[in-house]
Amino acid sequence: MRVTIADVAQAAGVSKTTVSRVLNTRAEVDASTAAKVRDVINRMGYVPSSGAVGLARGSSRTVGMLVPSLTWPWMGEVLQGVVDTVEAADFGLLLFTCNRGTESVARFTHQVSARAFDGLIVVEPENTLDMLTALHRDGLPVVLVDDRGHHPEFPSVTAANFEGGASAARHLLADGRREPLVLTGPQRFGCVRDRLAGFRATCAERGIGVGLVAEGDFTEADGRACVRRLLAEGREFDAVFAHNDLAAIGVLGALRDVGRRVPDDVAVVGFDDIPVARHTEPSLTTVRQPMREMGETAARMLLARLAGGASPTSPVVLPTEVIVRGSAPAH
Amino acid sequence: MRVTIADVAQAAGVSKTTVSRVLNTRAEVDASTAAKVRDVINRMGYVPSSGAVGLARGSSRTVGMLVPSLTWPWMGEVLQGVVDTVEAADFGLLLFTCNRGTESVARFTHQVSARAFDGLIVVEPENTLDMLTALHRDGLPVVLVDDRGHHPEFPSVTAANFEGGASAARHLLADGRREPLVLTGPQRFGCVRDRLAGFRATCAERGIGVGLVAEGDFTEADGRACVRRLLAEGREFDAVFAHNDLAAIGVLGALRDVGRRVPDDVAVVGFDDIPVARHTEPSLTTVRQPMREMGETAARMLLARLAGGASPTSPVVLPTEVIVRGSAPAH
DNA sequence: CTGAAAGCGCTTACAG
DNA sequence: CTGAAAGCGCTTACAG
């Protein structure tokens, strides 16, 4: 059978209390006693049961992570950032998705109440916000990785959306573009409004109006359809700022279909810098969101909170960066 | 404070034993007693502590998953398949990576010994195989999602690599191609040898020799370099079968660079069907691996094993499928 | 510096 | 059908 703290105690000729103390490196233990115990521990290959420790201490050294979907193009980077940070702190990561609606949410809340983890990282909690608010008020530490909404109730990390939009505008204007189309995401998202506002503000500074703004839904199909429709209506533009890369890919497709050259006739800038971006034809210039860093930051914030620290009351904003590729080269 | 089984027992006027029995839907409980207890449970919002249950029962209703990296293009699909299956069975999923070498491995083994989970799913365990073998012999149920090696010791799920290679050959031959180049992955991987063997066997059946085989390393850069080098050496081919999509993308790039037209001059078939494949120029014909289904299958196998069932002794092989796109159209 | 005992919140023989 | 008690493997006052 597996070796327990009692086995170690017996083999070392001390009490379980003493073994526990050397395990938790309490100062009070005599050096030679500690050495002896450590020796036995190593010899027997003893590792404390995480379940028992958790029960006794009332915490599990585990954080939960709730994501809407694991197959979104940028999710892997966020996850990797979180996992790296959490593992480095010797915490476990319990992963949940809520892609199957009510059932998943119910299952998830259950896990929460079961105290399976000490704190929670949530990525874009669109349908789960009410539940999260309740849990948070109930004492569960929560950190959001979230660009979509503004949720002052939670500590959160987000990308510099306003500045990202502004940098897209600067890039296009520097290239001499004067008639931009902005293809936004759903305008109910905070990130969308911020990206648009940043783009507009910069254009306004330079005396350029943004006449053409279309609301999309972040999908490739929609990006393609939208550009087709506008061209069919006779609208003209020499640049497109799409609010995410998938939509930008749809834009590239539509432009190719109708024979407009990118970037000669129309320059295209996306947002996100998902892995596909470097492989489109032409490759996609885009405003990069530092997804991995966002995951790392969220995890660090949560761990700090669990260690007793305070959480920032305003969102932590990470910088974006224009990645220049073929679809909108430098001037 | 949080409500415990003792609180429920007291409020319902029964013993903890009885509460536990209705919790675990044992038959012996009187119907009206059970109803009363259930009522109290709902009213108090009681959920058993997973840690305490785990300790008492000796199992955690949690499975672990160990992956080499979370940012590989197809990992999200595997993960999603595993998570969906595991969640549906009311198990938790503890996620680990071993991308930081020895340190991560050590940390991970520690978690295992701590009995943080009941069983383990491992994706492509290149450096961790010795450790896994030890754990498995020690009684930890393990299932592999693994195309790279052949590990008879473990239950595993894999894609039909031989047949996948054969189908790539059939597709290219049907299109009239007669001089294929095969750009393999590292030949120490079982999947690579199988894909190559399947391709060769089908060509041989049709009387076509495979004169040109190059060993690559699965990266885009290598795929590009390899094709460049072969062309510079004056080698000719009218088709490329790359053993993964990333390498195939490199191939497309190299061919474009030197002005060869795809698919007119050279047809290209990849392997995997990662998300990028539909967005390359031309879009990539590829042999699809059913990543999500592989994740689901592995999870189901592990859960069955944890429920006391036996595991299949030979690998479970899931079918591949040729996804026809622009780089190698149907004849 | 060290240990006996209680406690964390459950489950499970065992007895009735 | 129901409950008192022991036990799962730890930690932590408390006493010495």
C-alpha cells in the first residue's frame, strides 16, 4: 500500500507531528531529528496526500480555470501562460469549459461549491457572469482574462484595446491610406468599442473621417460577406481595420474574389495575431494581443491574492503591438 | 461558514450516516426520510466537499492530463475532446505540461504520488516515457494519445497512419502524379514510419516507385528548406506528401518562392488538418486526423478503466480522411 | 524541541 | 431502515 505519514513517523521513531513539521519546514525541529526524518522520507519515497493535506488545511493548492472553448485560435497561448505560472508556484490547474450551456454551468458551480479549488481564472465569461458574481461575493477569488466587457467587480487583465486601435490607424495613415473601413466585432463588447474609439481618435487627430464602419460578428464568413456587400453597394475604401484576425481573413478572401489587390488597392490590418496570420496570402498585418502574458499575469494576480495580497481594483492593461506583414506593409 | 454534512444531519434530525446514504442514493433509506433530507440539502445549498469525499473514498474523481505543449495547432481539439468527455462523467480534469524539462517532470511526478488524480491521459510522452512506465506499473491507470511511438505497455489511441499514407498516395496517383516526394517527420516516430509505409505500399501496387524521400523535423522552416535544397540539386517531382501540415506550409512557401505553381506543377498533400490548412494559398489538401475524437476516445477508455473495466490491449485506431482542397484537387 | 489528541468532512463496516 | 464509531491522511493548537 501507499506510504503515509504514520509509516514515516514509525520508521523514523518520531511522532506524526514531528514529521509534519519537517514537511512544512517549521523552525522548531531539532536539526538532527529533521535530517533523520528527511532521510526516511526520501528512502520510503513518501509524498503527502494532497487530498488529506487539503482537507486538514482547508485549501487545495489548486486553481480552477473556466474557458468558453479550448479550440479558439488564441486559447492555447492563454492556457500555456496560466499553466506555466501556476505550475511554477506548485499549484494544480483544474480546467473547465462551458461550451455546452446550462448543463456545463451547473456542473461547474457544483465543483466550485465542492471547494475543489481555491481560486478561479475565467476567460471571457459571457453567459456565466451572474454565477461568477455570486461566487465572488461568496468569497471565491476570481480573476478575469477579458477583453469583452468591463467588470469593475472583478480584478482583470486585458489588452490595450484603445491604443491598439490607435496604432492600427497610425500604421495605415502613415502608409497614405485615407478611406478606411472598420469592420468591428459585436458592439456590445467593451473591446470592440475601445478599438473603434482608438482608431477614430487617431484618424480625427489627422483630420481623417471614418465614414465606413460595419458591425461584424468576429467570424471569417461574416468578414467575407461584409466586404462583398459593401463593394456591391459601391462603397469604396483603401484600407480595412478588422477587429479580429478571423474576420480579416474573410476580408482577404473577399478582396481576392473580386480582384482587388492587397495591399496595393486595399491594405488590411487585423487584431489578435493568431497563428494563422503569418500564413495567409498575403500574410496578415495585425495588432498583436499578448495572450500568453495575459494568462501569466492573470495567474500571478490570482496567486498573489491567494497568498493574502490585495488585487488591483482597476484592470491590468497589457500593451499591444503592430506586427507588420504583407497585407499592410510599412510605408 | 460553509455547510457540512453535520449541519444537514442536524437540520434534518438524522445522522450523518443517513445523509451520506441519500447523497449516494443507497437503496436502504426510507422514502420519506430521504425526501426530508433531500429537502434540507436543497434548502441549505449543501454540496459535499470533494476533498473530504476523496479522502474517505480513496479516489478523487479527477483525471490528470499531461501534454508536451498547449500551443501546438491541434492540441486544442484533443483537449476539448477530453474535457467534454470527462466533464460529462462528472470528473474533474487536472492539466499538466512538461515543456520546461526536468523540473516540470519532477513537479508532475510529485503530483502523481500525491494522488491528486485517479488516472492519467498523456499526449505524446517523448521524454516522460520512463516515468510513465514506472507510474503505470505502480498501479496508475494511463492512456496514451500517441502517434509517435508504439508502446504496447499502455492502452492508447492513435490515428490510422498507414491507411492515411495510403490514402494520400491514392489521391495523388488518381490525379495522374507519378513522381512524388515524401517529406517525412523524424523517422524514429512510429507514425512517420507508418505513413511512409502506407504511401509506399499503395504506390508499389500501382507500379510507381517512390524515389524521393526526405526526412524532416515537422517544422515549417524545415519543409521550406528541404524543398529548396532538392530543387537546387535538380531533383524533380510533381507531388509532395508532407507528414504534417506545418511542413506542408513550408513546402507551399518554397514552391511559390521559386515560381512553381501549386497544384499545376506540383500537388501538395499534408497531414493533420490543423486550422491553418484552410487558409493557406492555395488551401491545403491534407489527411485529417480526428483529434477531438481521439481525445474523447482516450478519455472514455480511461473512465471505463477507472470504473473497473478492462482496457484494450492493442491500440485503438481511428480513421483518417483526405480533406480535398486547392493544393491537390480531385482529379 | 517534541508528542498526544482533536479536528478537517466525509464514508463504511458493524450493530441494532 | 438507522445510527455510533472508526477511519481516510493530514495539520494544528495545546501541553509539556
